[in-house]
Amino acid sequence: MRFTVTQADLMEALGRVSPAVPTKSTLPILSNVLLQLEENRLKMVATDLEVSVVTEVDVQGEVSGSVSVPAKKIGDIVRELDGLTLTINVDESHHLLIDAGEGEYQVPGIAAQEYPSLPEIDSAATLRFTAEDLNSMIARTSFAVSRDELRPALTGVFFQIRPTEVRSVATDGHRLVRIIDQKFRAEGESRELILPVKALDMIRRNLPEKGDVELVVGGNQIMVRLEHATLYSRLIEGRYPHYESVIPQENHNKMIVNVATLIRAVKRAQIFANPINRQIVFHLSQEKVEISAEDVELGGKGREAVDAIYEGEAQTIGYNATYVLDLLKQVPTEDVQFDLGGSTQAGIVRPTQQKEGEDFLMLVMPVRLS
């Protein structure tokens, strides 16, 4: 295999696939990236056996061929050859040789035949999203997935695909996000799938600013066709919890407060919160909300009042500051609305104005007051 390519083009292509390379693996070959040259097209593949990414880059090809090389090593050396044109050759021992003008570099490789094959997908359904809608949906849900490997269904985002809407849901048991996009249209029967958060992060990395994105669902795999890459991912198996049952229907206490003001107040209060449970306390009354925190062990405490519109009974509710901040960062409007029950009931957080054709809400569980 022999070809010539600019450093910028090769580095950009490596950047698209290298996030799929696992940081740790019992299979050394998975630390590699596969290079396959056919005439003037270089295909690059990376996988951790759960998520695979494929991209292509234009090169000046001389001899077609293939090899797999360590992703980190080739990425490190190509990154340092900024602005140069690289001539790359692979010898009979699978060593990748980089000629960069005054410099020559050799990267040990492994035969391409040993690299895992891409999954085969029998197309059962094709879904289309606008890049903007898919990016927004992933950004507002993926932060809330669980990191608990003992609850695999919660480690991904749950999608409910229906002919006239799509729902995306994420929860870790402490907070929940649910988005209903009523502008979405799909042909065929309804279906449900759980996408792992790593795949969603990589989709988002490669999304174009505009245009449509095609998702092909088949069996327990999904293929996503992007502008400069194709992503394959295994779907998470298992039944997703009945999330609607945990969304309160009778939270009659309502608070409206400025998002930026509340974020600043929560950040200041959490400085004095217990470092284990991060507890802050909302003291709710007619014209304001007081936010306080106290670390009994160290003796520090803070209290601050924020102007708010509150309709309901005066009450005190404890929350984890980190969870509150995570939710507030997703609110696109200037003000945020809290629909609250009592001190042991989940609170609903939503923007004061919804996007056209969308229903977006978040839920945060209170913590027991200490």
C-alpha cells in the first residue's frame, strides 16, 4: 500500500474515527485503526465491538492495500507533522512508513485480515432526522443516562418511534428527561430502541450543521449515515422502565424564576454543601425562593434569596445541587418553571415556553433533608 495525503486531511479523518478506539481492551487489535486503500480513496475504520465508525478521505493512491496500525501512535505522530504532505507506504512486514520531507517514521502494524469485520445490518426500518433536531435531542438527554453497568437499559437513551412522533428519554433514577417531538414522521410500525451514550456522543461529533441524517435499524444494530462518516452501533438489549409512571400528575405548586440568576445562586450555595450528597435546600414562599446549604461537619453554611413567582404552599425541599444545575443548563428560555409537590415528591422542570411541536420536561428527585 502506498499513497500521498496532506497532514490536515489525514488528521481530520483520524479525529472522526479515533473516539471509537477503546482506552482499555483485552483484544490488542482494538487499539488499532484499519486503513484500506482502493485507488484514490482511503477508508478508515475503528471499533470497540459495540460501536464502529467508518470514514473516507481523498488521497493520491499508488498501490492499493490495507493494514491496521495503533491509533494513538499514528495519531500522535501525524498531529506533530502540521502543514506537511505525507507519503505513506506499508512494507511486507506490515510496518507503516511515513515520509514527511526531512523526517521518516515507522509505525508497527498488524495484517488487516485480523481486524474485526463491520456488522451486517438487515434493513428493517429507515428513519430520518434533521441534523439540528437530532443534535438537540441528544444534547438534552444524554447527560442524564445512568453510569451503572448493573442497570444496562438505563445506560442509553430510550427512543420510541411512532408514525407521528418520536420520544427520547433518559434517566439515572435521580433525574429524568423526556422530549416529545410531534413534528417527526416515520413510515411503518412503531418501534422502540435504546442507543448507548457512546454512540450518541460520536453521532453528535460528526453531525453536519444542516441537512438530514439517516438511521437504518435492523435486528440489534443501527447504522447512521452522516456527512463524512458512517456509524454502526449495537443497541442495548432489555426493557426500559415505564417512565411515565414516575412523572407526577398533581404538582400544583408552581415557581417561575430567572434561569441565569438561579444558576448563579445554586453555584454559590453548593460551595457550602456536604461534598457527599451535595444537598442544597429551597425555602419557597410567595415572592422569593431562599437557597441554603450547610456542611455540619466543617461548619460552613450559606443562604441567599432569589426573586421568584411562586404559587402554592410555603415549603422546604432539598435537592442535589449538581442535578439541579445539569437540568437548568438545558433550559433554552430566559425563565424556568418548576412544578412541585411536597418535599418527597419529584419536581418537574420545564422551559416557560415550548418549541413549536415539542413537549420537553425534566424531572429531579428531592433528597431527604438532613
